[in-house]
Amino acid sequence: MPLDVAELKAISTFIARAKVFVQDALTIADAANDVAVVRKIKPLLARVSDVEQDIEGRIKSAGQGQP
């Protein structure tokens, strides 16, 4: 059963919050010059951004099917 628009929007909100936390973690690791942690966090940030775009696309798609 596919998610409805309200559920997708809730997920989008959680993903946006998660992205802020990941960005904060990257900022801290970068400021500490911890290259190993930065290397781990950058792909995570990219993945969060990809998921965020996917969810936004699904919201737009689901919205088009409604009257």
C-alpha cells in the first residue's frame, strides 16, 4: 500500500531534520580536522539529500493525482 501525501510530508519533515543533524556533524568534524569522520559523513549527507529529493518527487507525483 503506497503512502499518502500526508505520510510522505511527515517523512519529508523527518528527513529534513536528519539532514540538519548530519550537516552539523560534518561541520564539527570539519572544524576538528578529523578527515576520517568527514569521509564517513559526506556520503551520508549525499544519501540524505538523495532521499530528500526522492520523497519530494513522490509528494509532487502524489499531489498531481488528486483532484
